[in-house]
Amino acid sequence: MSRALALVAMLVVTLCAAAPLRAETLIAAMSSHQIQITSNYTGSQLTVFGVVERDGRTVARGDPYDIVVTVRGPRRMLLVREKERLGPIWINRTQRRFPDSSLFLTVASNRPLSEIISPETAQRERIGLEHAQRPRDAALDLDVTTARFQEGLIRILADKGLYTEEDRGVTFLSSTVFSAPINVPATAPTGPYEIDIVLYAGGVPLARQTTHFEVVKSGMEQRLAAGAHDLPLVYGLVTVLMALLLGWLASVVFRRD
Amino acid sequence: MQIYLPIAELPISILTVLGLSGAVGFISGLFGVGGGFLLTPLLIFLDIPPAVAVATVAAQVAGSSTTGVLTYWRRRALDFKLGTILVMGGILGTLLGVLFFNSMRRLGQLELVITLSYVTLFTIIGGLMLYDALRAMMRVRAGKPARLRRRAGTHPWWMGLPWRMRFPHSQLYCSVIPIASLAIVIGFIGAVLGVGGGFILVPALIYFFRIPTAIVVGTSLFQILMTMTGATLLHALTNQSVDIVLAILLLLGGVIGAQFGGRAARNLNVESFRLLLALLILSVGLRFAIELFIPPSEPFSVVSTEGGR
């Protein structure tokens, strides 16, 4: 917690030193830019801190500030298949590709998204699981079938805890300072994560800020994974020898005759 | 207590894995089957990526069959001559199976092929074995000897094909053709389904060639040890999906379980042995059949086809 306070203090100092600005500016920092996976890793939590910076010339607004934080994990080609009935059996028949899709997605906001922005803005700005799931250059409108497949994709990944929507995931510490804890489950993939923070007031986007972090294997986990890829023959031989040795050892230990 | 698996990329409970592998190891030692056909689906059920499950189970099966091979070898219940022919045929079958595997994957129907093969193979083999075991048990109960279908001196036609060889240890004088064909078929099925094939080899050697059960189990374990050692190396070289941490956990449970299984096998009479193996194989087949026939609660499935895994 003291670390968190120090960060906020640092942000406030940065804020005071900043040059004069006309509209709101968003300044954000993270508790950490790297999550290290070790053998006892069971998931991790990061916190995003931010300050809404305004100066004397900033227009007074009747609406309170809203913050939406979107965290996108490493991108992969996701293949969604649907089981259909063929005679008496159920088999995968149709499939849809979702290229450049995140395997991890969290959308956190200080109140439900529907209260912050209109559906049109959500779609245009790619806010919310359904819109954020699509890569940036993809078409906005999905045909009916693809939309159904996307619903399935979101449902499955949400069940696995990889896709989350947090209606109360952002907390305002004062009217302009906020924090958002980001839960990264152990099953979240390794690689780069990008965080997109958008400030709204009265449904209008005012400022945007992006930052990032990464999930990496470290220590023993990293060495084993690297060994498997860089020295596959050695890795394979070591595994086999170890298997044979353990098998032999067991027969010696348990030998009765 | 949880441990993070470096290749599967998720944490897993140590006790769960030890318990599972111990139970499967017991079955493996008891019946002389590798146990891959049980362990692989169980690991996938625990969210381990299928490629990692198949490759890592290969390493585990190699280790736990080593224990069995040594045990049976000490008891002189292992026919190396028969085993070598089985291994050679198995290698050819594996190559053909890998070619078939890749072409089905290109067509996008690999999953269906795997499920359908599990259902047909397991229900047919399991059902036939169950029928036979029950019939034998009824005979015993009725006071008649549980006699084999063929009397001494007669032999099925396939044993009389050309290139007959003597396998003194297995009390077998038989053509090489049916034995090699069997090995090729098993290698083929093993490569496609990611299993060792012991569950087909054991009943086939017992039913088609009338080899004594104890020698069948030892020889089958020898064949499995050889194929699975090769499979582990191939997986490590081609797709890097062998998880060494998971392999160690599976081995610890597996080798200990196999010891108790091997010991329990000695106290089991032939009829119960056949009945239990039949029920086991049949239940796995039915488990896959349910998946095929029952409307799924979640019709969609997601696979990541790029990157990491």
C-alpha cells in the first residue's frame, strides 16, 4: 500500500510540474511493468494509477469523470468451432477464424459501461468485451453467424477467467485520482499486454492514455522452456533418460524377491 | 499445493496429478497396458493443452513401462524375439499413422476421426472381450473347464501362413505375417490416437495367438517402452510440447502405482483379468460415445492456432 501511495504522490508531483493545458489530460502509471512466472506462480495482480489533470482554463463540466480501462493480452489466431447434429452424432461442422485476437481481455470501469457511453460510442471506440475483442482494423459490423461465434468465444474465455468485465473495477480516490486493480490469472498467456485508459465525461471521450506490461517466465521455468526450444534433442534425451531412470529406480526400491 | 508447468503454461495441483498418475499406473501394471488412453483424456480434462498432454504422457508411459519390463524380465515372462518383431512392425505403422494424421488435420476433421476411432475401437474390443470373459466365467460356474476355443493340435489359418517362426518362450509356432500386420496396425492407431496401443496388443495376442497371459503382458510392455521412448524424442524434436515438470510428477505417481498393479496381477486369475480389462476398455469407449451422441451443453470450442503452444 505504501508503494501505491508513493506512486500517487509521484503522479501528483508530475502533474504540478506539467505545462499549462487547455483540456483534461490523463496521466497513468502502473505498480509494475513485468509479471514474472516462477514455479509457485498462481496468478498476479497489478494496479493502474491515474490522475486526471486539469488547469484553470479547463471548462467546468456538469458531468462527473468516468474511466474505462481495457487490458489486452498477447494476440493469437483463435479458431472457433461449433458442434452440430449430423444424423445421431454431434460433430464440429462450421468454424470461424478470429485473427489477431487477444487471449486475455479485461474491461474495468467505475460504473457499468451502459451508464458511461452510448452503444454507438462503445462500438466506435472499441469499448467493452464484444468490441475490444475485434482487432483494430477489423470491420465494425459482424454478420449474424460470426456474431454468434464471437458470443461463444467470449462466453468460453469468460468461463476460463480470461475475459472479464468489471463494472466497479475502477475506484476514484478523489474526484481526479483513480486506481484500477488488474487481476492476471495463472492461465493468462505469456507475452506483451497493453493497457488502454480512456477518460469520459457525459459520454464524450476527453483523453486517452496507453501503457503496457508483460508476463514472462523467469528462473527455472524460463530455463526449462528455453531449453525445450533451443536444445530440443538434449531436452528430449534428458526427459527420456529421467523417465527410464525413475522406472528402474522404482523397480529396485520395490523389489521384494 | 500448486506448481507451475513451464510448457503447459498453467499451475496444477501436485496432489491431483500424483493421485491420477498413481491410479493409472496401477491399471498399467495390472494389465500391461501403457495407460496413455486413460491418462491423456484426464490431463486434457484438467485444461492441459492436448499437444502437451499427448507428448508428456508418452514420456510417462516410457518410464512406467520400464518398471514393468524389468519386473517381467526378472520373472522370465518376456519374449524378446516376439517383442523385436512387434517393435519393427510398430515403427512402420507409426510412420504411416503420422502421414494419415497430417492429412486428416489438413482436412480439418482430425477431432472427429479421433473420437470416432475411440468409440468404435473401444466399444468393439471391450464388448467382444466382455462377452468372451463372461462366457468363460459361466462355464467355470457350471463346473465345466473354461476351455479355449481351439483344442491342442489345431490352429487358426493365419498362423499357418508362410514364413513361420518359432517363439519358444511364447509357446508359439506361427507365421510372421499376422504378427507384423498386427504390429503395423497398432503403430498406425497409436500415432493417430496418441496411445501406446497396449490395450489392442494385449487382447490380440491373447485371443488370436493364444500366448500365455503373463508373457503377453511382459512383451506388450517391452513394445510400449520402445515406441514411447521414440515418441517422446520425436515430440521433443518436432513440437517441443514435452513438459518435463509434468513428466516428473506423472512418473512419480505412475511408477509407484505400476508396482502395486504388477503385484496385484499375480493374485488375479485369468478370468477376472479378462473381465476387468474388458470393462475398463468398454467404459472408456462409452465415455467417448456419450460425448458424440449427447447434445453438448456448450456447442462452441476455441483453439488458439498460433504462437506459444
